[in-house]
Amino acid sequence: MKNPIKHFGFQPENYKILFIGLAINVVGFLLMIGGGSDDPNKFDGEALFSTVRITIAPILILAGYGVILFSIMKKPKHQESQEKDLIQKEKEPSSAVKQKK
């Protein structure tokens, strides 16, 4: 094995983004709560079908899931630069090949 993995893939920056996404999800679910009535004979359609519950809360929930997905897929910057360096080294002919010519 040339480069053993010495750490888990998540960095502190990934965790920050993950927790921001979770907070957005929690806010979306909290906005979706409610709209019921204490009296079973009374129906309050405006409270049940409000814009916040029908439109804003689901948008926040989807946005939260998007942020969480981004936090999972995001690579650390130092890892990206290491990968670029490895790709450049692979493209360059080795010194042994240059000496044979």
C-alpha cells in the first residue's frame, strides 16, 4: 500500500457544515408542526394549510438535506492539492525514462 489512510474522511469543516444542515432541517420540521384543533368539531383550514407549513417548511427541509449532502461530499482542501500533485507526477515521464532516451 503506497498511501495508507491515516484519518477518517470528515474534517472539522465538514462537521460544521453538517451541523448547519441538521439545524436547517430541525427548523423546517418545527415549522411544519401544529395546525390541529383542540375541539374535534372545529376545523381551522387556514392554520392547517398555512403557507409556512405547506411551502416554506418543505423548502427548508430539502435545503437542509442538500447542505448535509454537500458536507458529506466535500473534500478537504489539502487533500485536493495532494491529489492534483499526484496527477501531475503521473503525467510527467519519470527520470529513468528520460535517461534512456
